[in-house]
Amino acid sequence: MIEWNFFQLANASVLPWIGPQEIYDGSTTNANVIQIFNTSAPSATVQSSFTMMTIKFRSDANSEGTGFRATWSTGCGGNLGALTGRITSQGYPSRYYDDNSHCEYIIEGQEGNKLLIFFDDRFDLEAGSDCAYDYLNFYEGRDSSGRLLGSFCDSIVPDQIETFGPVFVVFHTDGDTGGNGFGFRYEPGCGGTYTQESGTLGTPRHLDTYRNAQNCTFLIQVEEGKSVQLSTIFTGTKDRLAHDSEGPSAGCGGSVTADAGSIQSLDVDNNGEYEPYLDCTWNIALSDYNKNMRLEFEGDFDIASSSSGCIYDFLEVDA
């Protein structure tokens, strides 16, 4: 655990070459980033998930600040912002955890994404009716007012927890019987709810290969009047899906009932070309069913073609 006594660096908005400073959750800069900061101090207290923390500080030859001073200490609890991490009781697994401890953690997770918690094969807390003495509790949200996800004690290894972040974790011990404690790791899950206008989704990015026996559900929910288009992005190591929400309200498809009108391809950025990955469908109906409809094309007509025919971009009219 590290606490900042004072903190003042040169203004990176004026001097952008200074670059950001980082705190890493481990022994090298290859570890997960806990926080990134420039001219203002990080959170008053920064907690690592492991026994080591790396702080990277840069300066150049152009400007100076007062600098910083921080103190560190061992302890438990904290706000964990890294995508992946690990939490253990004090001394786990080589010795009994401390008596009369009360440790609170907030695992932030990714908004709208699942959070998975995996327990080590060894779990040893004091047993008691309803876990009244020593316990490890998990709640939805940022405090104990959220829904209880699980309360654990004794020597039975808990099952995997699958939920959405943030998650509030409490480890409490009394002054009597103890045990060797616990260890668990957390990481982003597969699936979630997406409400952004556009974005990417796929298997968790921190894994080289996805896990076995996954059952992932993604919900993409955009505002009424828009539709969702999906496209595949190949990154070199794995495929991901991109979603975009251009729909009828933006001019891409929709139902029209009128005796006259016009429709056109969608050019959101006004660069003179229609947008990629569109899938627009218009349903046009006349107000008088006894009349015929005539469709006329105006101005330029320019749709990408190939020698194999209309297999990429095309306009199809059905009656």
C-alpha cells in the first residue's frame, strides 16, 4: 500500500513530451497498470494485488516541479482498478492469517462486462454457523448494501463466481481460531451488456486463447429507431466483432408510408462516400393500395463493383 504525502509535477498539458507516469501491479512494467497520472496525484491510497509494486517516473530537461513523496506499508484492502489481479489473506498459504483483521476491497471490473472470480484449491478459514467468526464475503457494487454473492468460511473451496463489476469484498477475522486463509484471482468474463453507439466485443483481450466451456451472451442495446450492424475485425491473433448503430433515425433503412418521397445512401461524415458495413432495408408503402409505385434514380449512381458481379456492395429492389 502506498500513500502520497505531496505531489506536484510539471504541467503535461503544456509540456506533453513529459508523458504519463504509471503504477504497475507487480515487479516489472509488464505487469497490469493500476493507475496512470500526469500533473495531479493518483488516488490518495494505491493498493497492489501482490507483494510487489512498480512506480515509473519520467522527467525531461525542459521543466521541473516540486516532485513527490510517498510512503508505503503493508496492509490489506484497497480499490483494485486493474483488469486482472489476485487477492490473498495475510501470509497465505504458508502461515495463519492475522487475528482481528477487517479488509475491504473494491474490484472495479469493466462497466457492463462480466467479472469472473476463481479460487485456489486451498481454502481454510475458521468454521462457524453462518460464518459468524471468520468470513470472506462478496457483494455486488461498492459496499455491503449490494446483493450478497456469497459468504464463505470453513475448508470447502467456493465455486467460481460470475457477476458484473464492481464487486465489494470483505475479509473479516476474530481473535480466536484461524487458518491458512485463501487466494483467488479475478479477470474479465465473456459477454455483457453494451449501450454505446459503436464499439468492439469478443473473447477477453487479456487471454491468448479463450477458455473451454464458455457460454457467452452479449446484449447490444441502442436507442429506439436505430439498428445494429456487426462486422468482424481480425487482429492477427484473434477475431473480434465491431458493432455500429446506424439505423432508420440516421437514414439507414426504415418503414415509409407516403405517396412520394426520396431515400439515399448514408454518408455520415460527408466525405462523398457511403459508410462501410451498412445493411439498410427500406419498406416503402403507398397510402392508397390501389395505386402503382414508380422508382426513379436521380443524379450519380456509384456502388463498388467487382468482376464477379454484385457480391460485395449492392442495391436490391424487391416488389
